Amino acid sequence: MTTTTLAVLVPLLPFLGAVAGLLLGRTAPGFVRPLAVLPTLTSLVLAVLVAVRQGGGQAVDAATELTPTGSIPIELALHIDGFAALVAVLVGVVASCVQIYSTGYLRDDPRYPSYAALVSLFTSAMLLVVYSGDLIVLLVGWEIMGICSYFLVGHYWETPEARAASIKAFLVTKLGDVPFLIGLFALATDAGSFRITRVLGAVASGGLDHPTLIALLLLAGVAGKSAQFPLHTWLPDAMAGPTPVSALIHAATMVAAGVYFIARLLPVFQASLAAMVIMAVMAAITMAGSALAALAQDDIKRVLAYSTIGQLGYMTGALAVGDRGAAVFHLLSHGAFKALLFLAAGVIIHASGTNSLAVMSRMKDLRARVPDAYWTMTVALLALAAIPPFSGFFSKEAVLGAAEHVATGHTEHAPGAAGWIVLVAGLITAVLTAAYATRLWLLTFRGQGAEAPDHGRQPLAMNAVLWVLALPSLAFGLAYGPLPDWFDGRDLTPVLTTSVLGTGLALIGGLVTYGAWRHTSALAARVPMGAVVAHPDAEGGLVEAEAIALHGPAFGNVAYAPDPADPGRLLLGPLHRHAAVGFHLDAVYSALFVRPVQAGATLVQFVDREVVDTYVRGAGALPRWLGAAVRRAQTGNVQTYVSALLAGTVVLVVAALLVATGA
């Protein structure tokens, strides 16, 4: 079987599995789980075969035109180079793990068949984006992921949080997709083709007439899809969906698509120095702002969501300094440990019955309830904090090294200003990342108080997947040497200065957070717990508990109390309350956009009802009155009709006489 045929089957198999799952979900429920897992696993095996055959060498290109589409043809095209092959393997690994994990996590969910089919369709769409050699075909996969995220984030549609989150995710990403679509058309018009290879050829020959405009339009779509400032606000709210969906979206699909798109078309962005600087600023704000927000979150999944935003900022920063090798390297590394973090969080939530770190910090020996999640999450958090020799160290230091290389003027691939912006923001974020990773670990696994609740042992499928993902999180650095062959031979070796500095800052961030936790834990030991209130959460069937303290009289005066053991409050100080709500960006958007739109809608409604409807009602009133008058004249009495006829005749005769007399 040829490489092209194998590549076609990679996105096709999950798609066929999704269709079959939707058709057989009600009539043959026994086939749902095999149809969810087996096509995705088979797709993974084929993706590995494609990667082995491609081998980091010459790109695989194939295309066919189904029908004429006008002056610029649209073709079903494949373009698989080294990093496309590796990203496809990442998608297959994470999607397979998520499908296997979901068989246990959602084993009692009545909507599991539709959920599994949507996950398969989501996977197929991302693989289409990765392998596509035509921008319009890429756009198809891009938009299918958007609609799948809408349904999956809103899986628990009974809860208002899930409904609001799904709508918000859809609208915010569509807000970026509008300029993105315009940018694609403008790019194809300048290049004369939608084929990615021809577009890159046109860029190399200076064929773009509007490089800055095109780059900024495309960047808007990337900001929405990959949750970069200022269109990142949908991602933390998307935690209302099932935890496996969060792992899929945050690790290998959806948010990775934007970064992958820039990496694929990096020369287009490099054609505009202004666009590269703007990209660097966007990445810097995203990195630092999201890390601060993560340090203030109480929900374990929202901490990881803001972490994803920050790590995507690193990838965007690497692209802003012209190093797609470092960006994709971090994308692969991050995909493994972030999927592990989310899936481990799902096990912890299942065991503790809560998403709240404040409640977990009051649970003693939670790590004994979830030993698999404890050890694997520890590995993933070390990788996230970029502690050597874990995978995150190699990939994050490659980003910082690339930024330093540009900042010190050793390359002309990007402006020096972009290098300094990314380098400074990346180093600051390294400290904050280690701080919130340490905080999450301490509050989750080093709690003091009552015994952790026993919600039963987690299914084997959930725990086994954690160890599968722990391997690349721990050992991905061993592949560090051969990897440059997959990235056009680019050297990914980090600069020694940034390696030492980045690791040192990460250790400082972790140690400071540990010291703050020791201090706040001593204070928390003197604060009595009043009560625990339980209510349903967005996980559908789980129970989320909020730690509260009783203030004032014991009779009913209950208020939510801040967690006194939280070192984030001590470290952030007055900034904590602003960071906890994402620096009020949602409130700003509400004031600038939502409320004016709602006010305009209210005005239109008033004009429609009180003005337009009044004229319509008035136009109908006159005929209605005339009809009523005529109806009253139709009495059915012949004598009345004859009398009226005679009276009318008399009137006409008199009138005729008067006219004649006057004449």
C-alpha cells in the first residue's frame, strides 16, 4: 500500500467510525465502544507507518481536482513533511487515549454514543488539517472542529454553565474565523492558488502584494482557535465539558490547530516584520497573563486551562522569532504532558468528588486513594515546570534559546524586538509556571484534615492510559538528538545561558511557592472549617463540594470563605482577585460589545413592535372599519334595500336638477 493511500486512510477511518457510531448508537449499543476505539487506534498505527515512511525526508505530495471551481482551483491535496507526520502521530496517540479513557469515565452516561462519535469526528477533522495540502480543505477540517467543540463542551447541556460555555466557545472562535476566511481568500488571490506549496513558492518569489494585511487577518483566526490574547476567554469556560474532552481539545486538537497553521505557513508571516512583532506581543501577553491567572484559580481544570493558554503562548512566541522547529517540538511535548494532566485530573475529581483545590487541600491522604494519578501527575507537572530531564525542559528551553538567538542578532529570520519580547516574557512565565504547578500539586496531594472520601476504585481503562502518556512526558527528551531531522534539519539545541537561567527560575518559583504554602498551611491549621455544601457540577453525576466557613451566628449565616492554605493568595497579594477572574476581560467585552448589542437589539425590538407594527395595524384598521360599515348595511331586509335604492335615486335626481339649473 502506498504512502499516499495510508495517509488518506488516517483521517478517513475516524470519520467512518463516527458515522457508524451515530447510526448504530441506538439500534446496536454493543458496537459503540469498539467503533469509538478501534478506528482511532487503527488510524494511529497508520499515522506511525506514514511517519516512518516519510522519515523526515522529502515531503509527500498528492492532489486531485474533483470539479472546476473557477479561476483558483480547489484540490483534494496532501502535503506531509516531517513535522506534519509527527503531529499526526500526536493526534492519534492522544485521541486513542481519550477514547479508551472515556469508556470508563463515561461508562454510565446515556449520551456516550453521540459523545464518542463526536470525538472521532473531532479527531478526523484535526488529522485533515494536519495532512491537508490545500487551504480550503484545511478550512473544512478547521470548521468541523469548531462545531464539534460546540457539541462536546455542551455535552452536559442540562447545566447552564455548559450551555453558556459551548455558545461562548463557538462565538469567540467564529469571531476570529471571519477575518481568517478573508485572509485565506486574499492570500490565494495574491498567490494564485490555494495549494500550500504554491503559496509558499509565491512568497519565496515575492509574489504577495499585501503581506501585512494577510498575516494579520490570518492571525486573528489563529488567536481564536488557539486561544491567544485577546480571544482566549472561551478556553477556561470550556472546562464545563467532560474532562476527556478537555484533554483532547487542549493537548492535540483545536487549540493546536492555530499554532500548526502558522508553522505550516510561517514564510507568509515572515514576509511582514510588523506581523512578527505583533505576534510576539500577543504571545508575551498571553504567556504572562495566563500564568498569573492560573496561579489564582481554585478549579483544578481551570488551572490547567490557563496553563494551556500559556504554553500555546510559548509556541506562538517561537513562531514569532521564526523557529517553527522549536514551536512544533514544544507542541508535541506539551501535547503529551497536558493530556496526562487533564486525564489525571479526571481521576482525582472522580475520587474526591470535587474540582475545588480548596476542598482537596482539606483532604488527608488523597494521594493514597489515587496512586496512579499521583505519580503520573507529578511527572506531568515536572514536565510542565520544565525541570530536567523531563520533556518540557527540552522543548521550552528550545523556545527560549530561539528567542535569545534572535534577540542577540544572530539571525535575520525575525526582528530583534520580537526576540527580546518573547525572551523576557518567557523567562517571567517560567517562574510563574513552576509556581502554579507547585501550588496545584501541594493543594491536591498534601492536604491536611479529614480523610478523603472513598468513591470506589477507578476503572482500569482510566489508570492505564495515564501510564501510557507518562512515558513520553518522561522520556521524550531521549529523542532529542534525532528530532532536528524531522524539522528541516534545524538545530533545536537550547542556548546554555537560557537553559541554566530558565531552570534556575523554575526552581526558584517552585521553592518560593513551597515556602508560601508552609506559611499559609500553618495559618490554615488555626482556621476552623464550618461546613461543606455539595451541589451537582458540570461533570454530570459527580458532586462538587465547596469548602465554606460559618461566620457570625451558627444559625444559617453561611458564606464562602477563601482557602487560608492557598499560597497563591500570599504570592499575588492584591492582584489575586483580579487574576482569579481573568483580569476582568470578560467584563470589558461585556461592556464594549455584549451590552451595546443587547441595547441595539432592544431598540430594534421597540421600533419593530411600537413603530412598524403600528403602521401595519393602522393600514389594516381603515379597511376593517369600512368593512364593518358595509357589513352593517347588509341587513337582508328587501324593504330596506328598496328604500335605500329609492332614496339614492331621489338624491341623484335632485343633484342632476341642481347641476342643470346651475348650468
